[in-house]
Amino acid sequence: MEYMGIDRDRLHFSWVSSAEASKFITVVKEVTASVKALGPATKFVKDRRQVS
Amino acid sequence: MIGYIDKIREVALKLLNEEKVDMVIGYRQGSLPMMTEPCFVKRPEDVETLIWDSNCRINLAAYLMDRKEKIGIIAKGCDSRNIINHLVENKIKREQLVIIGAPCKGMIDNKAIALQFGQDIDEYQETEDQITVKGGGTEKTFQKVDVLQENCAICNHRNPVVYDELAGDLVEEQTDIDRYEDIRKIEAMDIDEKWNFFEDMLSTCIRCYACRNACPLCYCPTCFVDESKPQWVGKSNDPNDTRTFHFLRAFHCAGRCTDCGACERACPMDIPVRLFTKKLGKDCLDLYGWEAGLDPEQRPPLDTFKPDDPNVGMK
Amino acid sequence: MKVIQIDTNQWTEGLAKLEGSYRMFGPAETEGKYPEFKELEKGDVPNLNVSNTHLSAKSVVYPQSEVMFEYTLDEAKEDHHQLREIEKDYSPRAVFGIRPCDAAANLIIQRNFDSKEYRDPYWVDAFESCVFIGHACENPGATCFCTSVGFGPFNEDGLDLLLVESDNGGFLAKVITDKGAVLAKSAGWETETDAAALEPLKEAAEAKIRSKVNTDQLAKQDAKDLFDAPIWEDIGFACLNCGTCTYSCPTCWCFDIQDEVKDKSGIRMRNWDSCMYPLFTLEGSGHNPRPEKHHRIRQRFMHKLKYYVDKYQAGVQCVGCGRCVRLCPVNIDIRTVCEKMNSYKPA
Amino acid sequence: MQNPYLPMPVRIDEIVTETEDKMLKTFKFVFLNKEDEERFQHKAGQFAELSVPGKGEVPIGIASSPTEKGYVKFTVNKTGLVTGYMHTMKVGDIMGIRGPLGNWYPWETLEGKNVVIIGGGFAFSTLRASIVYMLANRNKFKDIHVIYGSRMPSLLLYRDELAAWEAAGDIAMHITVDGTDDPDWKYNVGFVPTITEQKAPPADADTYAIVCGPPAMIRFTQPVLDNLGYSHDNIINSLEKRMKCGIGICGRCNIGDQYVCKDGPVFTLNTLNHMAGEK
């Protein structure tokens, strides 16, 4: 994803077991915080096609 | 490499006469100079239509999927690696195949030659090392090494990996090549440069899917871009949809792509789509020491799990 | 019709004058990319140095993707779930540098989009808004075979003006229609010259076309015989079903209709489609009348060289531009297939 | 001139689940605009594009007869994207209809003739339209036979109407199922071709068969009609193909130089025999 020009912080990978509730919470918080920090996405946002 | 054709015809004739195969898949002369057309030969008297030169670019493994016949097939290094992919992925059985290996010194880039020649080419001749084209009253001779297809110039598996017969002696493999210079250049760009680079590169894509259809790996009965329930990606030439198609196609080929170049050759707009697949090829090599299509006994890295797999970017 | 002399200054000045009253289209070259037809920015001039655009000019009238309707799915809105027509710009377009083959192709497509039963408003309105200023081919390419299919390097079908390069860097312009005359007048191109000058140029250009195809027997052939002929598996074997031939073809008109929705607002659009794709005819039940690639390639060639011939009695659905021949990655050549069909004799 | 791609807005007025497997629902639509209703003048055998904004369009045979005023009906089999979504829609929902499209059964020719309708499975909707139309104009036709079969009783369409037609007696109804374990089943058991062999009227120049059903049914009914002596000019088929535009422009539903959507969907068998192309 980074290779194609998407900010690294917009994509996160994590192993979270169904028993790891607290890890899940931490991960979600981290993800939302880092994405919020980046602001609204400007890439890969599909606008309505130009009318030909 | 020029002399292979005698041996190819001899083997094809023998296979057909002895009914060892139902058909031989090879190349015949195209209607244009520097073009060949993949073809099949079923009758012994037709083996003379088979040819071999530096224009046998198309990956013949793309013609094998799910065939039921017994087949003789000509295989360059890349074709043979894709045949191994097919064997690993159960698209064809080894017993169905008689592989006529063609140790390869690279195929030439006909579009580049045409561009350099600057006018219509009427005639084409080649020797072991040289290409001569004629047209409009002039002629020009090229050194073959100067006009190789880019993927052939950086090829490190020129000899067939698997074969039953050989059309010629094995050739020396290239060792002093830098396969990933272009990829490193893109990797070094900053995030916006990368985005803009691919935006520009894909701007001429007409969504014809020639790259996919030429690819021996792309045999899904229904490609994800063609699914309607659910529909994963829009069908217009919207840049986001186009980009999605190219990225996802590359991911689907990760650890399987042999860099045969069929995709770029088929692209009517000459978009260097290998920049996607090669990146993943490079990652597979760096992370797993893996090159696709070398061993029919090994599963590809994205198809297996090992406890010591590197966890890139994993938290 | 009269012939006008345009020198280089008049050419540049004329283009500038036309910018005010026409949307300007023409071949444009971007660095590292093939020349293609584009709408020109103000001040840009059409690039008439290109032998022909890589893809055909059909997209000027018939874009690859075109929005047809819009709608809202928001039930709070009065007209939710009702399709609305879209305002389109059909103000006059001046299409410069279209080659005679591409211009003639529009008349072939017109038979499909503008029939006595139905009028396709998008295509027809766009087509009628265009003035086509053709560019005669004084140096046709090796894969050009327009003279074999009823056209030629100076062919005037589908053109309003025909430009022929003249020795002094300017053009001779043959005025073919009233639309063309109006455009020439508003560009200030009015210096009449001797029409006889064109004929030898035309003959010289036609003589340069070396690629010939026979089509004379196609109409007489029985469609069922050709359909059942044992030639298709061999012709279709190499085919990758990549669709390049159809997308680059100036006379291929097939399309698909798609809905796209973002949030609550949606559009219905159409996109070029191709008979080379299995999905083209795949039915909801899973049945596909053309499951194999040789069925699909047979459809393409039968459509162009037989069904169309029978339906309209106006020749083949091909203008001989040679794009499919040049771009096919496996060198399937319509000329070879045409000869096979033309000379076919059932057993 | 009207944009031929623009659907007319309609409201779903009623939804009837026809079969016990719930795969078939009949939608009754009323037009939002009175002028659209007046413009929609169809003949039995035609189809229309049902248009669901956001999903797309699907060509479906018109199940109501032109003699039924104020609404149009379509029986929709749950198959793909659009039909699948339609099965989740509710009474009152707004969608669109584009049509009527295609040709129709040759009513001009059929007047004053014997008509035998042979149908199978869910391909019975335009045949329903035809039966209702003929019943409303009963004096224009001679003997009318209807042979209609499905795999089992629960998969028959329009069961109430079938019973009513049977009871009324002015057409000869031959309802059949491939098999049933219902001890009270009072109609035929057997495949449509078999029942055709037993019940179809003898062939003559004034007797026409309209055949519409799944490919296997058509394949096996054909030799039966041949044995009975039906001329191929007197056998009328209605075809299905993948369609998009419905008006012969988008290019995908051709058989040879004919477009099923515009030149069809109704063809005599004789015409079909002479057409090149994938049928």
C-alpha cells in the first residue's frame, strides 16, 4: 500500500485473539488516533465521474 | 537459438506421429514482421508451420489452463516456470505434457525497434546476435542485446526449469544483472511522488484487461472486477477504479509471477504494469527468499504458514 | 465543392478565431504517451503531425464512460428513485485532424445509434454537434487497407472539411458540407483555389496503399455456412480475449450499462464493452451462449464482415484503419480472417 | 424525441409470492404519471426493462394482458443482482419501467386460428398475458389449448388463475407436473413433451403452437410437434438472452444479424432455423 502512495499510517495489521479484549481496545485506539491525525483522505476518494 | 526450429519440428513430428500427444502448442509466423501467433498443430503434416525466432514473446502457458488433451508445448524459461505454477495450482497435470524446452537468450522488443527505425518495417531478419529490419528503402541492423524486451534483459532464468526434450543446448544464465533498479527508484520516492507517479502511469489505461487476459496466472473463472454480487470495483475508467484493478491484480499474482512480461506485451497503451508485479516479486524474494515457478513440489509463500514468517508491519 | 488555400498564418489565426465559437478537439501528444484525440485547452493547437492517433477518434462522440442519468435514493427527496436526465454540453465542436477512416467509421456507427426505430440521444446529439475537419493521408501506413473496404486516404464520408497538406506548410481545404463552409468562413479561410490540384495527390496517396483485402464474396456467402465453417478454432486459438481490438476499433459500438451509487446519490452510466469478454453474454442463470473464446472471436468477425453486411447492405463494418492488426498482441489479423471468410467454400 | 433509456417511474402496488420455494414473485406496478400509463401500450409477448436505481435493469416478460388496465405485472425469478434485490423490495417502493420492448406473439396471424400454448416452469408469464388476452377476445380465436407444466405442484405459477381457467371451460387446460406425492393431485403427471404428445390438437395450417420454457423442455417438445406434423412456420418461440439496452443498440443479444431484444424475442421456428448464430 505504501508503494502505491497510500500513507502508511492508514493501514494497520495486527494479530488480536478473541481472548485479547484489552489488546483489541489498544489497537483500535491507536488506529483511530493515527488516522485522525492524518485528516480526511484525499487519495482513493471517488468523486462522481465527470459528465462527458 | 535460431537453429531450434529444426529440432522443434522434429520432436513435434515424432510426438504427433507416435500419438504421444493430441496437439503441439507453438508459434507460427504472424502476418506482420516481428510478430508470431501462438498456434496448435494437430496433424503431422502441419508441423512445418511452426517457427522459432526472437519474436516468440507470448507465454504459451496461458494456453494450457484446464485443457484435457495430451499436449506438447514449447517452453522458454518463463513459460516453463508458469507451467510449474500450473502444476502447483492443479491447472494441468504433468502427465498430460511433453515439454519441449527452449533455452532462451531473450525476446526482442518489436515496438522499440519500430520506434527507433521510425518507419514501417517490411522485412525482418535475424541472426544469433543481430536483428536487421528493412522498409521504405532503408535498412538498419541492431545488436540483439540492445533491443531485448526489458524483462528479458534482466531475466535470470533463461533455461527451462522443467522439460522433456530440449530444442538446443542450455544457455548461460545472466548473473550480473540488477533486477530491481526501477522498483528501488519508486520505493525511494516520497508518498505523494509515488501516488502521482502511478496516477500518471495509469492515466491512459482503457480498462481493457488485456494485461489480465494475457497473464497465465489470471485464470479465475470470474475475476474480481467482473463480480456483480458483490461488485468490488466500478466499471468505468474512473482513475480510482482503474488503480484498484491494477493493485489488486498485482496482489493476486504475488509469489506467483515469473516476470514473463506477457501483461506489458499485451497492453495496447504500453503501460509498464510490471512495476506492480515486480514489486511483489521483490518483496517475496527479500522476505521469503522465494522465486516463483522453480519447484513443482513447493507451495508459494502466500499459500503457506510458517511460525518464523516475517511479520512485516504487524503490531 | 470549392477548395480553399490556407497558409500557416491563416491557419493559426483561424484556429484562434474558432476558439470562441467551438469546443476544439484534435490529436494531442503528451510526453511519453501515445497521441490521442482530446478536447484542447484554450490556446492549444491540434497536432497534425501524428500519422494517426493510437486509439480511434470515436471517443470524441462516444466516450468510453458516459453518465446517462442521475438520481437520489434519499426518500426525503420528492423524486427519490426516479431517474433524471443530465444537462450535457452539445455546443458546436470542431474536430480537427480526424483521418478519413475514423470519420467514415462514425457513419457506420450512426446506423446503429440512429435508426428509424430508436435514436440514441447521447451519441446522436454529440455527433450532430461536431464539425469534422479531416486530414487526408498522404502517407498511409503499412497496415492501412481503407481502399479495400470502400474508403480511401482522401475519403470524404463523414467529413465536413478535408485538409490536405500543401507544400508551403499550410493546407488545401476541400469544403464538403455547409457545416464545413460555415466553419471555414468563421475561421476566415476564404481564399479559393484550383480544385484540380487535389486529384493527383489523392491518386498518389491511394497508390501508396499496399495492403489489399478481398471482400467481394462476403455478401453472397451464406451466414450459416460461415458460422459453421471449421475455421474458427484455428483463428481463435491464439486469442487472449483481451478486447484490445474492440476498444481500439473506430467502428465497434457495443456498450454496457452500469449503476453507481455514492452515499444516496447515484448515476446510471454506460461504458464501452467488448464481445471478446465472456461476461458480455453471460446470463443470470449461468448459461452463456458464447462460452468459448472461438465463439467470441467468431462473433466479432461475423458481426463486422457478415451480419453487418447483410443487415445494412452497405459494405463491411470496418474502415481499414489497421489498429486491431497493429495492436493485437498475438497478431490475429482481420485481413487474413476476411480472406478466409471471403473465399470460404463449404465442403 | 423521448430518451429511450429513460425509465418511467412506477410504484410497487402488490407483491405476490407465487411458488413455495419463494423464488418467484409477481410485482404489480402502477405508474406515477398518468401519461406514462397511457403511453405504455403493449401486446402480449413483449417485455420491458425493470429498472432499480442503484442496481440496474433487467429484461422481464410482461405478465399482464393489455386488456388489464391501470397496472402492469411482472413475474420475477430471483437470479441475479437486480432480481435478487427486487425480492427484498416492498409495496410502496419506487422503481422504473422501460418499455414495452421487442415484438409480440403474432396476434394478427393468430386471429381465427387454433392456438396451443406450451409452457414450462417460470417462463409462463407472457403466456399468462396471452391467455388473459385471448380470453378477453375469446370470439376471435378458435380452439385454445394450454399445456403447462412444472416440476411439482408448488412451483406452478398463477395457481388460482389456472384453476379458474380450468373451471371456466372455454379453453382446454392440460396442467401437468413432473412428479408429485400429493394424493389429491387431479391433473396430469408427466413431462411437458409427453403431455403435448397426448393432448395437443392435430396439426393443420390453422393451428399454431406457442412454445416457451426451459431449454430442455423446448428440446424435447420439438420432435413431438414434428411428429404431430406441425409446420415450423406454425411453431412460435420466445427467446431469452442477456440484454442491456433492450432496443437493439448495445450489441450483446444478437443471433446473427437479428437482435433478440428488438427483432425478437418472438421468432417462428422456421425463422430460427435459418438464423446463423448462438441460439
